[in-house]
Amino acid sequence: MKMNGARILVEELIHQGVRVVFGYPGGAVLDIYNELYLASDRIGHVLAAHEQGAAHAADGYARASGKTGVVLATSGPGATNLVTGIANAYLDSVPMVAITGNVAVNSLGKDSFQEVDIVGITQPVVKHNFMVRDIKDLQKTIIEAFEIANSGRKGPVLIDIPKNVQSAEYEYIEDLKVPSVVKKPRKSECGSIDEVVEMIKKAKKPFIYAGGGVVAAGAQKEVLELSKRVDAAIGLSMMGITSVPASYPLNLGMCGMHGKYPSIKAQSECDLLLAVGVRFSDRATGDLNEYTKKCMTVHIDIDRAEIGKNVSPDVSLWGDVKEILAKILEELPEERHPEWVSELEGYKNEMILPAPKPYGPEAIIEEVHRHCTEDTVVATDVGQHQMWTMQFYPFEKPHTLLTSGGLGTMGYGLGAAIGGCIAARGRRTVLFTGDGSFGMNLNEMATAVSQELPITIVLFDNDVLGMVRQWQTIFYDCHYSQTILDRKTDFPALAKAFGADGYAVYTMEDLKKALDVADKSQGPVLIDCHIDMDEKVLPMIPPGRSIKDMIVEG
């Protein structure tokens, strides 16, 4: 059946299982928006307040649903406003298809109104991008984009569609078969399953370092079984926080600069480090000379480029981590290590940090958690509140954490919470944010209100850029250059101006009352939690250092 390019796009999105598109219209995508209007009974659209917010919403939707997020923007500034969101998805390996309009092919390169080379701009932060110059290539390109976004190490793909391609007509073929453009991974050339099994059998203090690749591969069950089989401790990267239930006794929490002490300590004392679906970020490893000093290292990852990039493993296995772990489990007998388990319990019981305050970050997060279920989707922005969430919120299920890891994008949280709430089909969603991060993209409150989304926004309000101030305190002799916000923003009043509910909180009683109201609300509720500007995220390992240099006091 012959269709114009815009309709071919919409029909193929529906065929790919896309339920909702996040975006913002403009001149170069009006044909697409007309077709979305005509197909509104089959595919939804969420109008963001800003294209960056739309990109973060598509990202959050993808993380919460396990499906591909789709974002749509016009040419020029609409397209460039997507770049931060695309880069965020790229560094966190989130499957996303970004669709942009552009001027007609015969106007390209002539500085036409709202023309920009978005393909060139995004080249470093996508898995692949396309400019469709001919209508006959459009359907095939869309199919390829979804395949690339979801294969191997997942990530964003951009499709730029000039305006004349959207209006031109061509045959649309339902269930079009396109040869795969993705190379199948070859078997690992760096090690063998038998070799890894023997290393695990010989280990006395095994430690599994699980990352976002575990969640992406759906390998949570295999990681848990591996730990149970050999009494292996589990430490998590930030992207891997939801890969193992917090209630599992050998889950010691996040590793790295702001990780939990038992996890950091156990990793430093293990004799075998099994790294699964991680990239050994500098924030996780610290001093590389100390990081694997006492242990043998096995690195298992789907992205061959990560093997040896930051840490040189003794053995590596390259491929789908779920399949590799399943093969290891087939060969691996039970190995009990009671002394190691006892040692781990000792780490958990060491009191190295000051006692938490009755009303402080830990207490606030624990109270919020009491109002949540295991399925509650939790989003964060970036900063101290993000680290407190990683430390104190007990995640039990995968796809329930939406946070910016690799790029560290302040302003990510509200857009992501919107996408996550839609993916959760309207179940109450929580956003932990700070006054610095929230100020970046608070315009998306308009989206949350207009979509009637039940999002509880817990704002840690300390009137400073908390994480930067913490660094200035510790490393810059308390030179607080431009980190004291000194703003007069009344966040509850601002929430009400957007059409949401807002409450100021100064005590635990205030918080409990506000959360009770939020639980019953049908829309977004902002809870402005005023805290001390000198609250710190502890423990902290200074950059490039090791556990020997851990800071445990403010």
C-alpha cells in the first residue's frame, strides 16, 4: 500500500511495538504530527515542555519498561535540544530511537531556516545515526534503527528525515524483512568457561561486581544463583543497583567512591573479582594500582571494547552475560566459604560512620520507602541526593531505578520520572531530587500536571549545590565559589502555580503528613524537604585513591 513518508514512519513505529512517543512539534515535523493525530487511537504522544525533557522521558520509559524509548523533535534547535538526552542514553546504554525532521534534501547545506547537521553533531554519542535522503530507504532504516538500538550493548540511534521525504510516497510493506545489520558476537577468544570455573573453585573469597549489563541482559537470576552457589559477596555499580534484591544477605550494596563500606571493604579483600556487565568507571575503581592488587580478575561483558579498556583482567569472556553465566553454572559445583561469609558479616556490623540524624537524608529516604512497594519506580537527579538514594533506598526489583550514571546529568530526573510513570501505567512514581538539579528542568512540571501523573517529588532543599560544595569543603579549603544558591524560590508555591500540590517539610512529622497526602493524590505532589547545607555523602574515597584514603567524617 502506498503511503507518504510520515505515515510510513508512524505505521512502522506501531509495528515495532511503540506505545508512546515523547516529543515537541515544529515546522520540519508537521507531516509526522499530522499522521500521529490520525493514528492517535493506536499510538500515544506525550507533549513535553522542552525537547531535553522529552529525551529524558523516553530514556526513563525505556529503563522502566525494558522497551525502546522514542523521542521526536523538529529540525534546528529542536534537534540540538535532544543532544544531552541522547548522550545520557548513550553513556548508560539505554535503547532509544531519536527522530528528527530536517529541511528538504535540496535545501541541505544552504543555511536554510532551522537547518543543522544533527547527524554530524550526534555522531560521538549514538550507536549509529541515519539521514534518510530517499523515501525508498525509510522503512528499512526504521527497522534497522530499532535492531541496532536493542542489540549487543544497547544504546540510542538517531534518524534524521528531511521534510520532502516525509511527504513523498512509497510502498509500505507490512512485516518487511530486512537483512540484519548487526554482527553476531563470535565466541570469546580471551578465555574459556572451564578456566573461569576452575578459578571460582579455587577462590576462598569470591566477589561478584555486577553492573547495568546484568539488568540489560535479564541476568539477575543467574547472578543470584552464582552467589548462592559459592558464597560470593556481591557489590554493585550504580547502574547495577537493581540487579540483585537489597534484601539478599550477600548483597553488600554499591561499590566505588560513594559506595557502602561493606561492599568497598569486601572488594578490597577478595581473592577473585568476577566483574559482570560493568565498564570499570573511574568512580568505581579509584586507584587502579590498588584496585585488583589482591585478586584475580574475570571480566564478562557483551561489549568487546570494554575488555581491558580500564582494567586488564586475567581472564575475559565476551558475549551475552546471561548465556555465559548459565554455562558457568552448568559446570560449577557448590563451594561453601563460611569464614568468608563471617568476615562479610563483620564488615556489615562495623560502625565507621556517624549515627544518622532523626531527620536527615537517610531518615527521609527510609520514610519515603515505607510508602512504596517493590514495584515502585524511583527516579533521581544527580548530586548528593542521588548517592543517598543509592546508599539508603532498598531496591528489590529490576527496572525500578532511573538515574543518570555515566553523564551525570543534572535535570534528568523529572523527565525520567514522567517516562517511568507512563511505563508503569500510572502507578505512583517517586523522584528524589535537589534544589540545584530540579531547577535545571522544572518546566516539565507542566508535563507531569497535564498528563495527570502521580509522581511524588522529594526535593532535598539545602540551598546549595551540595555535591560540589562537599568537594569544595574537602579539597578546596572551603572556598565556596558559586555553590551557595541563595535563591528565594518557594518550591511549594511554584508547584501550585503549575497546578500540582506542594508542601514544605522541616521535620519528620511534616514529612509523614505530606507523604500521606501524596499517597492519595491523583497527580504530582512536591515535598520540599529542608535539610542542613553541610550534610555530606559518606563514606567517600577521593578520586584516584583507594580504601586506605576513605573519608568517614564530615
